[in-house]
Amino acid sequence: MSTRFPIARLALRSIASRRASAALTCCAVALSVLLVLGVQEMRESARQSFASTIAGTDLLVGPRTSGVNLLLYAVFRIGQPSNNVSWQSYERFATAPGVDWSIPLSLGDSYRGHAVVGTTEAYFRHFRYGRDSRLEMTAGQAFGAGTEAVLGAAAARELDHDVGDEIVIAHGLGATSFLKHDRHPVTVAGILAPTGTVADRAVYVSLATLDRVHETATPSFAPAPADDGGHDHGTAAESGEAGEHGGPGEITAFLLGLESRVQVLRLQRTINEYADEPLTAVIPAVALFELWSVIGVAENALLAVGALAVLTGLVGMLVAILGTLNERRREMAILRSVGARPRQVFLLLVSEAGLLAGAGALLGVALKTAVLGALASPIQTRTGILLESVWPGSAEAVVVAVVTAAGLALGALPAWRAYRNSLADGMTIRL
Amino acid sequence: MTSAIRLAASLALLLAASSAPGQDAPKLTWEEMVPAKTSSDPLAVTSSAPVLALDGRTVQLPGFIVPLESDEGGLISEFLLVPYFGACIHVPPPPPNQLVYVTLEEAFNLVSLQQPYWIEGTLQVEEYSSEVADSHYTMRAERISKYNY
């Protein structure tokens, strides 16, 4: 019997005969699927990008503030530093027993909208991201003591700079500043390999360079003896004029790596209770975890909104199918008259609903691929978030399966009505 | 027939393997991780050294988690296990024999910093004699389960 009634083909034909309303229904489902997939994708990519930004650092130290805030501005460069850390405090803890390495960070300047990070070449030797990956240079080398800069991969690409180019750092964080340190151009010494994190978007200069462009009273930064990694000292003579010792007056924050991670709680306590300056030391993994706890609520709310949008789309489809049931009573009667059973009428409507929902979901996946594909590069430029999996994967397959299943399940409602109708109407119809 | 027996045997093995560690590993308390006082004076300073006899013992230990490292998905892969929550802020940190440096085979999803867990694995005493680092416990966690009050 069922061979005489190829349900799937009938359903397709039936949908084809009402193209306009079917297409609109499909679009409603597709848009809702686009919403839920887009939210999910952004959520995962943001999380991955944040979690990959810092690794292998035992303590992040800054002025007295909350741990999450310190992590946000010192590592992710979101928001503004509230205060600075004195160079004395940095030296005190960078040379504390048990400290293996330290990286000072000085933020607050920009180059054409890219954050300028003042640091030492310890940054390139000790900073880790992702799963304990080190920073690599694609061109040139780390800066020595001279007025040189290293560009993140994205910064170099967007600014179209190469090794040897001269750049002028602007004061402040905007895309431009009307107080430019024009007299102190900086030469690009190296370009970092892409990391997929915010490190790609920054311009790195030595603390001495930053001081020089600011022309502060204590301009020179002498690298600590422990930092002697055999880099080129040829440019050291240039900066030597300003003084042999002492560092910049203040830095924004610093990172510490310990010889033994077990000591981290004790050192954290010591720094937090440091009487000479109010400081905050946080374990990056703990601050990151706290950040997830805050963001998690918003993420779940967004996902719930997405899920509700999908449900709305499917209910819209249900309304469209139910609305046509009366005008299709004659069609059902004809089907019955050529031998279709009420069961087959039921199946026909269920499969129509399933087809519409499935097609809508597939269209949604296609839309999401197209939209995110087009937006991936601007999103990375603006936020530093790298959209990892623009191509559909298992998550998309699950969404398509769930939406199709939900469509089939909801389709049972009009199908049941049609089934009852066709039982009552038989082959004749009283309208 | 033989295949059926083999299947049954492997099933039994599988069951034994999955349930055995939970029953076998003895539960350890944090008090047992402090060496016994040598003097009867209640004011005597308690040692912060680990108990060497615990080296190599497979145990279950309850505690709170201070994350040290997380992977790209935000799952925790290294942490310090401490006997009380807030070990990082309100009070002096626990002495070296009251924390365990735990590494994980597979990163796990920490629900909340306030949630205590049972950690099961083999304790090891990492001996140091330098002035900056102390001897301490380390553990390669084999199983982690929520602690139910």
C-alpha cells in the first residue's frame, strides 16, 4: 500500500504547491537557527580566545583592584587601568626568593588604535598562551634596549608594517591622539607569529622606549641582570645616555612565574599584604574561572533566548500548517478516494512538517556559515576573537537533528486533526 | 559457547575495573598529613613537613580546588587541593603539608570554587631542601567526584 503512496514525494509536491508560505516558514525557522548557532559560536570562540590568552603564569600583580578587573585590563586589554604599580614594588617581588621569571607590563598608549605594551624582552621569552605555547617571531627579532618595537601578527597585517618601518606612538588609547610623540619614531624590529589571542593586536616596545616617548624624569630602563638572554646589545649605547640604573617610575601590572607552583598561595598572600603599596595578586586561572562564573549567566540567558526563538519559528510553522487544513480537506478526500488510509494522511502531514523544519534548519546552518564567514575577519579585527569553526560541525548536525525532530513532533498536531477529519469526512466532504 | 564465556569474563573484568578503585582507595584526612607531634606540649610548633610514609599511597582526599591552569575550553588541568575554602584570601595560606599540587590526566569541568571534591590518586612527596621551596605533596588525580555533605 505504502508503495502506491510515496509519502515523501507527496509531501514534497504538496509543499511545492504552496511555495510562498512554505518559503516564509522555512525562513522563520532558518533565522531562529541562525540566532541560536551564532550565539553558540560566539560564546565558544570568545571562551576559547579568553582561555588561550594566558598560560603558565602563576601570579598576575597590579594595583589594588578586583582580580577579574585586573585580568580584564592587564591581560585582555578591556577597560582602563585604575592605578599603577611602582617600579620599586615590581623589583621587590621580581627578585623575591622562589620567583623564576617576571614580566613588567606598561599600558595606556596606542599606535593607530592598537594597544602599545611596554615590557622587557622577558615577555618574548616567558609569556605563554594556549596550551603552554611560546611566542614565536615570523620576522626579525625581539627588541633590545633601543627604540624598537615588535608587532603582533594582526597589528602588522592591519597596519601593513614590516621589519625596518618607523612608527610614531601616540599617547592615550584612542585610534589617534593629538599629542603625538613625533620626535621619537620607533623602528619595527620584529613581528610575532599569530596566536589567535589579543597578543596579536598589540605593539610591543621596551619600557625604556615608552619612557623616552613620554620624556619622564627617570627615563631609562636597564634590563635586570637575570634578563640577559644574549640579545643584541648593539643598541644599548643609545639608551645608556639617560642613566645606568633605576627603571621607569611606574608600570601597570606584572606577571610572575614561580620555581614551584606550590608556593603560589604564600607569595600571593605576601603581595596582597605588602605594606608599602596596596597591591593585588591573583592566580590567572582563578580570576578566569570567576570571570566564567559571571559571564556564564549571561551566556545561558542568550542560549535560552535562542532556544525560544527556535520554538517560536516552529510554532509559526505549526500555525501555517494548521491554517491550511480546512482548505486541504478536499485534497485529503481525494487521497482517500484513491486508496490512502487515514494513517497515511497522518504521515503525510507529519513529514511535511518535518521537511519544512529540516529545510529551515539546513538553511539556517548555511546562513550561519555565510554570515560568520563574512564577519570573521571584522570580528577578529575589532575584538581579537578568532572564530574557530566557521564550517559546520557536529554541533550544527545536532541542531539540525533536534529542530527536525521537534518539527516532526509538532507536526503530529495538525496531522492528528487531518487524521480525524479524514476519518469523519471519508471520501465525501461536507463543507 | 566459549565466546559467551569470554564476553561474560570481560564484562566482569570491566565491572571490577570500574568499581574497584572507589572501594579500595582508603580515605585520608588532612590531619593525617601532618607529622605526629614529638612533644606533648600543646603549644609546640606543628611541623609543616609532609609525612614521608604517605609517599606512594593511593588515597581519596576531600578538599577545595584552587585552579592553576585551564585548557582552551576553560577546563581545569592543574590545581591546588586545600582543606578549606577561601584559602587564597581571608586567612594565611595553608602550610605546605596542608595542600596538594594535583595534575590531571584529562581536564575537568569545575562547577564552582565553593564545591568540594573527592580526589583520588597516588600521593607523592616532592622533597626539596632549598630555602625557597618546601617539601610538599603532589598527586596525579585518577578520579574526581563531587563531595556530598
